[in-house]
Amino acid sequence: MMFSRKKKKVGLALGSGAARGMAHIGVLKVLEQEGIQIDYLSGTSIGAVIAALYAAGVPVAQMEEVARDVDWQRMARLLDPILPTSGIIDGKKVTRFMSELLPVHTFEELNIPFATITTDVETGEAVVIKKGNLLEALRAAVAFPGLFTPVRFGDRFLIDGGLLNPVPVDLLHSLGAETVVGVCTIPEVKKRAAEAFLPANDKAETKSPLFEMFNAQTIEKILGELGYSNGRNKGNGPKPKDRRPPGIFRIFAQSVAIMENQINALQLERNETDLLIRPDLLDINLLEFHRAAEAIQAGEQATRPMVNQIKKLIGH
């Protein structure tokens, strides 16, 4: 008598990455085409939004259509700037946009168990959310520090969980997953000798990929459109010897990029992942949502070569 091998429960963790996170749609597209069922989902930041949509039963084709067809410049104008207290943009309109996409409003209504991770901005603790108000949890999950206002949960104020756990594979084990697949849309930084960052003259032009990670210029641009100025010089700029320090928004964006990239490397090394999918997204920057089609394609291209490996892992 022959016994069929029981398929292992599969967990998929979708990481942070802003516009690059659109690659998650491409990953899901391939997995669905190959008949690979996802039993548990976790997500951080943009990954949390896409994971929640999938867990709610929103078809991948619909997600792709929205990502490709949305007028992202118009969406940028929907952001509601406020007086700079705890953040310069209130996320209520972003929440309204997500509510129009989601057919459910609580974790308990989801078809697939899902958990997201956020950061307590006051204590630095990781706060996992897997029940209750889904929209408020997602609003906290995408609250990029300093840009969006924190979201109040009880006596906590929560922001983007990517600061602590950019690809939350560890949440999947706690949910019950036996096989864990992570999707990282933060490009890997190539390490260089420390001397490379101390050029002997001003002619050195080589830059680490880190400085293309989130592209602070795009943040500066959108903040400028919202009426905020960082005092940065325009035009050709001063000569090298007269260079001034970077503007406040550039410093802010680069600081977060540096921290998140280092944390991401440490977490990926520490957490047990059966398989990591890492699309090639170095050319796409933080707020280039209008390049969603390219990001989705990158997700597909990174996933297809791994399909057989995934099926072998889960006993498909």
C-alpha cells in the first residue's frame, strides 16, 4: 500500500522596500500559477499591505492591475501634510485608499492567517499584530518614521516594523509554518574596504549601492511638492571645496537607509529561512511606484527559477 507524502504547511514573509515591494505581486503571481498554496503570511511595511490583500482573497491579477494603472502622481497629491509634530504626513488618506482595496477590515475575516510587525517608537520594541483592526495595523506597518505620523494602539505609538525586522520570517514559525520562504526587496549591499570611503581627492566618483537604496532625492522631491523645503541648493551646485552638508531630508532618508540595510542583513543571517527570494531591484528607488510593472516583472524573474526548489521543500 502506498501513502502520499503530506505537504508541509508553507509560510511566506513579504518584506519592506516601498516601491520595490511591488515585486511581491510578481512572486505571488508565479506561486499561484504553479499551484503552490500559501498557508501562512507575514509582512512588513509594503509587504504587509500586499500580504493582507492576498490573505483577504484579492486576486493577484487585480493587485497587478491596480499597481500598473494607478496614477501614482495623483496618489502623491492625496497625501495630507500636517504641521510637523510627530510626522509631516497624516496617513488617514492612505488608510482610506487601502480600505477601498481590502474586502475585509479585521484579521479574523482573512482567508489565510496573517501577522504583521511594527515598532514601538518610544521603547524600540517589536510589536506583532495578528488580530483586531486590520486597517489600523496596516497603517502602522507603513508608517515610515518621520514621514508619517505614528499610529496609536492602546498606550503605544507604532511605526514601520522594517526598522527592526525587514523580512519577518520568524513570525511564520509562531503561526505554524513548517516551511518558510522569505522575499527580500532590499538590494544587498556589496561590502567594500573602509579605505574606499575615504577618497584621497575629489575626483573619486564610485558610490556604494547603498546610496541608491532609497534615493533620498525622491523623498526630497515629494516633500518639496507638499510645500516643505530643506534649503538645498539647486542648479549645478557649489564647487567641491565649497560643498555644504546634506539637507535635513537627505540626512533623514540616508540614515534610515543605512540602519535598515544593516538590520536586514543581521536578521536574515539570524532567522531560519528555508528559501530566500531576492529580486534584482537595485535600479528602482524608494518612491518610484510608477515603475510597478518593472518591479512585478523582477519578482516573477526571481521566483521562476526557484519553483522546483520550493516544491521539493514542501513535498508538492
